[in-house]
Amino acid sequence: MSDSSLENLPKGWKSVPSDLGSDQTTFKGVQWGKAMMWIFLLSDTFIFSCFLISYMKGRASTVVDWPNTSQVFSLDFMGVPVPLLLIAIMTFVLITSSGTMALAVKYGYEKNRKMCGWFIVATALGGLTFVGMQAYEWSKLIHEGVRPWSNPFGAGQFGSYFFMITGFHGTHVSIGVIFLFIFARKVFRGDFDTGRRGFFTTMKSDYVSIEILGLYWHFVDLVWVFIFAFFYLW
Amino acid sequence: MSENMELEKNKQKPATTHKIGIYLWIWGLLFVLSFFSYMVDWYQFQGILRWSLILFFMFLKAGLIMAFFMHLFWERYTLVNVLLWPMTAIACFVGLMVAEGKYTVFTRLIYFVLGE
């Protein structure tokens, strides 16, 4: 975020050549951990892009009809099949958890320990709900006979793309939930106020860690936006 | 030692945060946009209208998340450029694979269907 030492530096487009050509740090005012998280997320973007592009290619090149996702992912509500209901709820749950994460980051920077911690817990619970619903969705589809090599609804490739893409995303959510709980504990214990050293890194940290954690969590939400659009809606 | 100094410096620095309103607004917008993209399926729009609406809502949501939730809107341009220019490589890859997919389905139709 903003830093008083940045005020004398060029702003706007002029800052790009001057930052890139400057001494010591390229990303001015960005803590190193945050820059590393961004670079990791960039590489992760490429991984998810490769999955989604291979899905696009597979779907575009099959001569068999693609399963109608609207029906495949429908859910009975009071005896009436509602198209994509579970996926819609999952989307809203993930966006809700993204919102609580954004507030956790805000309260972290305000050094409001309690609010920050509780919003992180709320985010983790949202993530758990999401993973739980995904597990339900997987078991439902497996019971209906969807396999990575075939399925009763249409083109055989559907299953492999579905399990690969949603599985990889679900793994990201699960890892995020684990880290959210770890950082909730750190916040409540006051690690970022007292400068207590991390047990793994042995380094002191402050509330910028919450922003870094938030970047990861928002990225998980961001990937879901693309999966929702391309896999479920298209 | 330098770590300690940095920690001290951060403590003295006034908190630079954004007003809660901006987050709540973006949050609400994301809900509304998700609802609209769900409605695209609900009303079973087909063809170009469906695809363009899906892409429109998707990019709008992605942009809002990146700009405000991930704070890119407030970051210096160097970071923004380093993160966004690689996306053109992905766009190129998509273009290549669209052409490749069309070619594959063309050959499959020729040899699977007409070849029999």
C-alpha cells in the first residue's frame, strides 16, 4: 500500500521505466513476500489457463455432443429440478468468503486484531462450505456414472476435464482453508503486533501477511469466475 | 536488527487503508453480476448472445476482484504491467488452439463420418 518514501518517485506511466531501471527494488512499496505471491499467482494463472485451454480444445474437437451442463448440474429443490442450483450457491459462497477476506485485510492494516481474526475465520468457514459442496457434487456425479473416460450424458472427455479442473481448484481452496486457520490463530495470538517469529520461517511479520494471504484467496475466487463461465455456463 | 527497525517503522506509520464502503460496493456488485450470469443460463439464451453475455460478466467480475479486492488499482504501474502483459501470451495460446480445434474436428468429420 502507499508509503511515504514513494511520494517523490515518478507516477503513472513514467514510473515504469524509472522503477525498472532503478536500484535495489523493482516493485517499489511492495513487500517482497507480496511480490513473490503475485509471481506465484502469475504462474498459477498459466497452469489454470492450460487446463481451461485444453478443455476448450477437447470440447471444440469432439464430434459427439457435449453434455448439457445445465441439466447435468441441476439439483432437485422441493421435487423440481433447478438448473445449476448447486453451482450458483457455490459461486455465492465463494464470493461471500472473498468479501470477508477483503474486510480481514482492511482490519489487519488498521491493526484491529479481533475483527481481522474473526473475518479470517468467516472466510475459512466459507471455504470449507465450498469444498463440502464440491465433495457432494463429485459424489453425486460419480453415482450417476460420470467417469474420467466416459459418462452417460455425452462426449467422453467431459469427465476427465471436470475432475481435473474442479479437482485442482478444490485443492487450491483446501490449501487456502488450512492457511486461513493457521493465520487466524496467528492473528488472535497477536503475532503481528508483538513481532513473534513464525515457526517455519523464523521471521517476524506484520499485517502485510494477511494481505498476501488475501491475494491467494481472491485468486482462488478469480479462477472460479473463469471456471463458472467456461465450464458450467458455456 | 534491520528486521526490528522495519517493524518499528511500520508501527509508527499511520494505517493506510481504504474506506469500508468501497469493499462493500464491490462485494455487492459481484453478487449482482453473478446473479446476472446465472440468469443467462436460467433464461437459456443461446448463440452469440449467450457467449458475449457470459464473457462480459466474467471479465467484469475478474476485473473488479483484481482491481479492488487484490488492490491492483492502487499498486504502482510496474507491478500491474508485469502481471497483465503475460496474459497476451495466454490470448495467443487460445487463438492457436481455436484454430487447432477446428482443424481436428474437420479431420475427424472427414475420416469418421465420410470415410465409412
